[in-house]
Amino acid sequence: MDESTERSHSVVSWSTPTAAVVALVAGGVVLAGAAAFGGLDVAGQVLIGLAALGLFVNAALSARQRPRLAIGPGPTLVLQRVSARRVYERGDIDRIRLVKYPRLGRRVPMLELDVREPDGTEKLVIFGRWDLGTSPQTVFEALSVHGLVPDEK
């Protein structure tokens, strides 16, 4: 879990673990080496090269979106997207809830956020354990403690 606390702003944040990003890069390097020096046929080299590229892209996106979710001063909800960082005030949050989705034969908790953009459009953002680096239940509880979880209507 990537929880950091800044004394001046009391920010709590969550993101993909750094070790996971490093493992993606290492896997990409290994696959790129296998594609370049593996002595495979051309089709095999292309496929392994594409797999390496996929790992590098995933690592870059995970590194770019750090922290993925944070509680800012106020408190506010801060979401880091690929293109920009979005800050949502308490009134911009329509709903935050835990939902269990079926995945690989079991039900996995995901954190769902319904938020309103400044232009009035509504967005649904879903975070899993990979995005947060910890259990979505833990994040939900922290958001609740900071008063960011609206009451269910």
C-alpha cells in the first residue's frame, strides 16, 4: 500500500505498488531480449516483442498515474488520470460504494466512484486492488472516515 502523509496537507494516497511497476519493466526487458536474441522464427519474435511492448506500456501507465487516488485537503478526492489530475469536492461525489464482481471464479471487491465533472457530466470510475495497492475495503473505510462517502439515498 502506498499511503503517504504530508504534514502540511494530511494527504492519504493509494497507487499501484512500485515493486509491481518494476516487475513489469523487468518482464518487458526479459521478453524484449528473448525477442531479439531468442533465435525464434519471425512470427515468434513479433509476438514476444508485442508482449514486451504491452508490459512496457502497462508499466508506463502505472507509473504515470501515481498516486491513483488520494484524499486531499478539505477533504477533497483526487484522481490521477493519464491525461490530468482531477480534484472533486464533497458535493461533486454522487456515490462511493464497494461492489463485488465475479472474477476468475470468485467475487472480488472493487471500489466504484460516481463523480460529476465541472461541465456537469457524470463519470463512473472503478478501482481494484491493482490500482490501489491495497484492499478496496480499506480505501472505502478511509474515505468514509474522511467524510467523502455520501449517504445512500
